[in-house]
Amino acid sequence: RAMGTTGKNPNVGCVLVKNNFIIARARTSPGGRPHAEENLISQLSKTELNGSSLFVTLEPCAHKGKNGTSCAELISNSGIKEVFISNYDPDLRTSGKGLEILRKSKIDVYTDFLVNEGHDLNVGYLTNCSSNRPFVTIKYAISLDGKIALKNKNSKWDWLPSKEKPILDMLLDIDNRLYENSLLKLKNRKKILTINVK
């Protein structure tokens, strides 16, 4: 749900489980602050948090937020007994340090939990942090015979409603777009060029 709304921050989601029931869930707020873990912890009492299990898509941050506390410290002081993490955070301010804070607080930490799903949520962020480059996606229409246009320039492209949702979902997580000139001349260009995050 946070895809495309968190700015430079990752799309983090978390779920809290106690006595085999999900008691809370949260995500990173629009703009990237507060983080998912802070949003989750702030909605529960110490009694509700005590002895619970946290499932989170990215290693909790070790650097201080605007509230003066890192997410790892918030979790350490919350009463949560164990944390399941999908991916390590490659941000040098956190990388491994969040896990260290949790372990020093005697919290059981399990890593690589649903690692592929967590990676897919943050592929742009993870690529940027670990490789110092953007994650590049190329989308183009191609016919069954492997062509992208007719030689006579009479090609027709359809914006099919059945194809719209996957395309819109993909575009939500893209910071910049480059369009080919002929796309700008299409009659339905307005729909293609005005994808907005709601």
C-alpha cells in the first residue's frame, strides 16, 4: 500500500502477531516518515506489545528519527519478543546495526523470512543503496512476431483495461519516465502520461 508514496525511503510494512492472531499492521507513512515500525508501536499499549512477534519487510533502522529514537530502539523497548525480517537494509546508517541493537536487547531475530517477497517490494531502494544506481525498468509493446512497429507506420496500440492494473502498479514505483516521441502523439496519451499516486 505504501508503494510509490515513501519518497527516497523504502516501502516497509509490518505485522504484529500475538497468540497466533494478527493484532496490528502498519506501513511507512507517505513521504517516508514515520516509519512502519513506529506507526505500529504507537497504536498499541505496552500490554498488547509484550510477548508479541513482529514480521517486517526490512531491517529496522538504527539511525535516529525525528522523534530521537531509531526503529530498532523502539522495538527493543516495546516488549516485542521476536522479530522476523525479510531483507537487510543496505543503508550504511543501518546495515546490520539494527539487528545488533535487537539482539543486544535479547530479542530473538530471524532473517531472510520471505526474502524474495520483501525484495520485490523494495527492488528500487535496494538496488540504489547496494549498487549506487537506479533500478531500470523497460516497458514496451511487442507483437507476436517480435516487432514493435509496422514499416508503413500504420501500427495501432491499444490501452486494454485488462492490462491497466499491472501497468499502473509498475508505474507507481517509478521515479522518472522517459517516453518515445510517437507515444506522445497517440490519442490516449493523456491517460498514459497522467498516472498519479492516489
